[in-house]
Amino acid sequence: MNELVSIVMPVFNSEKYVEEALKSCFNQTYSNIEIIAVDGNSTDGTMEILKKYSERITILNEPKRGIGVAINRGIRSMKGNWFKIMNADDILYPECVEVLLSEIQKLKNKNVIIHSNCDIIDSNGKFVKEWLQPNFNALNNFEQNVILLDKNTIINITTLLPKVIFSKYDYYDENIIAEDYELWLRLCLLFGFRAHLLEQKLVKYRIYEESTTRQALKNTPNYADQARNLVLQKLDHLTRKKYENSLELYKKENKKSLTKRTKEKIDQIVLNNFSPSSAKKISNFYRIIIGKKK
């Protein structure tokens, strides 16, 4: 296991975090790595920081025309067989690349999108909470795809992909916000790929108000629908209807399950904090409220 892994990092005005992000790439336990930083004409001190490490990274300049454009520019410049996306404000745990590559090479089915869980940190790098995805590895492709259509269950920053998929199945869509979600749907629904979750946490994912991605998603509330529809319209009529009908059924069943879990959680909280008689009254009250919201 000594294949070259290419880490592609789109960068724009990231002087506050980019050095820490780079160092987490340098400190990987897997050593055969190249790092490609694609700068979108930053106006702060980002370029000066990148140039400090010019002997260890490749620096590309790409006018800021969207995250998909920057990622694709990096992919086309890759020398490695494996593609690892990296955000300029996130942090990879030291074993991230080694664990992902080792796991995917164990799998008999190579048409997989391997991904992991992660920790969420704030603007100061402080731990906020775990981001744990449900494990759907045991489901068949159709079942996985219905769940993926409901919501994006693959955390982009945790993935590792073979470079060859881009020449075979096309690159990131450069015209939408949810370019990662569209790629997962396209690979899984159109080309038979499946998601494979590693339950280990391999990344620190930073969430903060000024994040470029966060701002873009706020300004495009229907980003998921856009990605979903782009892929569904490429299916034949019967297959599309099968997915749409199954998705509708899944949403209904999931809503029932969520309501049940909410009621159980409320019961547990009030039982732990109130007398039995008061707990019963409070639980009944919230059950009425939840029922009205259904």
C-alpha cells in the first residue's frame, strides 16, 4: 500500500485556519501524499502562508468561480491515483488517509464512496459535538439510494475517491452549490456505486458563521433539491417513479419513527425531573402538542 494520494484544498481568504489545515495534512501517518492548494485570488494573507510551504505543496491560482471549479482544477492537476478533498479550515486526524485507503483496499467491491464520521469544532478549534452518521452498510443499493435521496448522509471532507471516477463518470458539477451531493447521487443512482461508512472519526469539521460554504448554503435554500432533481431527471421514467414513490414512503415512515422517539425522550426527561403524577401530566400535554404538529 504505497499509492500516491492527492489532497486537493480549495482556498479563499483562509489566513486564519489554512496553516493548521496544511499541518494536519503534513502530519499524516501515510506519507505518500501530494497537496494541491487551489487559491481563488485571496485578498488577505493566505497566499503568503501558502508560499511558506511552496516546497511541500503545489499552489494553483484559479479565479473565484465556485467551489466545484476549484476542486476540478485541482483534480486535473493530480499525480496520484486517489483523491482526498480538504477544506482550508478543517483538520485531518493523523491516521485519516491511512485508515481510509487501507479500508477501501480491503473491500471486494471497488465501486464505493468510502466515508467516516467526524468531530465538529468551532471557530476557535473547540470541540462542539460528534457528527455520527447512521451505518447503512448492510442495506442493498436501492435502499441506500432512497435514504441518500432523502438527505446527504456522506460527509464530503471524510471521503477518499479513486481519481479514475472523474474521467469515467465526469467531474464535480460547477454550476450548483451542492456539488458533492450531486456527485454522490450521480455515482450511486446512475453508475451503481454505494456508500461505505467507517464509524471511526477521522476529521475535525469546523462550523462557524463566516464559513464560505455556510454562507453559500444560506443563500441557496433549495440546494439539495437542485442536486436531487438533476440526477433523477437522468433516470428512465419507470426507475424515477420507483425512487420517488419509495422516497415518499420512507419519509412517512421516518416521520412516524421520529415522533415515537421524541415522545419516548420526553417521557424519560420528565420522569427523571418530576414526581410521577406531575410527569404524567407533562407527558400527556406534550403528546397533544406533538400530535397537533403531525
